[in-house]
Amino acid sequence: MNAQQVVAGIDLGGNAVNYTFLTGDRRFLVEGLCEHPALVTEGPDVCLQQIADGLEIAATGVGLTPDQIVGVGLDTPGPATAGGVLSARGSTNFVHERWAGFDIRAGLEAKLARPVCYLNDGNAAALWGHFSRFGVENKATSISAIIGTGLGGGVIVQGSVVTGRNGFGGELGHVLIPYRSIPGIEGLTPRCNCGRTGDLESLCSLTAIERTLLPFFLQRHPGHQLGELGDPRRAAKFVRGLAEKGDTMCREIFRVQAWALGLFFDEMINVFDPDVLFVGGGAVETDESFQQWIINEIRAAMPRQREEQAGIDILVMPNGDTAGARGAAIEALARV
Ligand SMILES: [Zn+2]
């Protein structure tokens, strides 16, 4: 790559596409969100055109011409293969029938007429977290858990993303944890969409708050303002804000999520002996003192570590809302 050339990172979410650009000397040209409507529900033809149009607008916005973009990294929610073929069974984010089994990486590559590489959104965010800490060339190992509607994330081992044989590497949400050791949820049976009981996502996600934790704790806190709302889906969205303000019940819900993460991270420490653990996603987009409280609770839940591993860093992922696009751009840079 010469000094004029860049790679683009494109994060395709449910409602919006977010863009970033990365130079050969590892500088991001976009600081915050740079969004364009996604129109995912209208199917591949409309959506891929939207992505292309948005890319041109985003490039112009930072003073780039299209010919300066020499490679593209794309990330989307899964399930998809490691090569970017969306699941033939459909998925929450790609409901239009033509998305089933669609090769979104190849589709975008044809549309943009330049090389496109693919990561799922959790792996892309994990790659960004890793890069922000260790730079591009490194042999470090990190585990990232991203708390959103579900729980995504990624495992980077000695500098490389673990995508696995079928693209399911780093599906951390469906790893079982010994949840019965979390105090305060005796009698709770946390079920996940995937069919498991007691995996990380079943306790640590917005879906877990809505379906499992909020109903459980509201029974124990009669008269709580969120019970008065009557709509669990709406109520779930207020839990973080109230927890941040110190509401007792909402803090309890966040403590359970932090403890679930602590148990999970302990498993990861014993499997990978990582350099650092990252927590990201909407749940931790809060003020610093609440982030610190969450991290302290995660640590409190972890069994005692070996002396060598006791001081492992647990960090909040920086620039959380742009993490996917940034990670996708890093992957593209590694390939051009
Ligand atoms: Zn699951």
C-alpha cells in the first residue's frame, strides 16, 4: 500500500451500516460513528447497493476518492461461515428469503469491484479490542465478550482470530458456565435460544435481562417502577440506566451478569492463559465509575487464580460502537 491508499471497514448491523477507513500506517480516518441506513430487510440487491452508496458518501466525507480504497473488510451478525456465506436457515438480522445461504462477502466484492474479506461482528470487535491494546503485529492472546441483544465475542490466539472450521469459533455466548454458584439466583433456570440451559448468554445479554433476570427479580421487588411498566421488552432497556444510578434491583441484575462473566473468564484463563480480557457492548457503555464497579464484580466472581495469572487485565473495549468496523478494517489491512 502507498501513502494515498486505505482499506475500508464496513459493519453491517440490523438498521445501519457503519464505515471506517484505515491507512497503511495504521491511522483511522473516522473518529466516531459514520452511518448510512442499511435496508437489510429489503434483501441483498437493495442492501448491497446501499452499502456501496454509503461507502462513497463516507469516503467523500473524509476527503478520499474511491480509487484510494484498495481493500474492504466486512462484518455482519451471524450465523455465517468463516467465508461469509449466511446461514441457509436464516437469522434474526437477515430475514428476507434471498439472504438464506447468500454469500455476502462475494456479493459485496462483485458490487464494489475490490477484494472483500469477512468476519462475524463479534470476531471483528474482538480484533479491534486486541489491536487497540497490542498493535497490528503481535503474538498476544485475548478474549473479548460483547454484551448486546445476545452475547458475542472473539478469541484471538497469538495474534490471530480463531474462526474455526465452520465460522463458529468465538461463539462465546453458548459456552456453559457453572451458574448455580452465583449467589442470589437460587431456583432460577436460565434458558438460551440455542437450547442450552445456563450458558453465558442465558444470563449475560439484553435478552437474558428481558426474559429471565427481570421477571425473576421483579417477583422479589414488588412495586418496583419497572414492574409497573408491564412490558418486559421496554423495561429491559431501562435496567442499565437505573443500575448506573444505583437502583438496588437493577444493580442486582448487573451483578448477576458480571458474575456470569467472571465464571466464564475463569474458564478462558484456564484454556488460553490470555494476556487480557475485554468486555464490550451496550451494557458497558456507561460512566467510568459504573464500568469499574462491573469489573470489580467480575473479579469477585472469579475463583482464585494462580499467582502468575492473578493480575490479568480486564478492560472495557474502547470505541465500542465503532469496534466492528474497525476490526473489519484491521482484517482487510492484514490481507492487502
Ligand atoms: Zn446459548
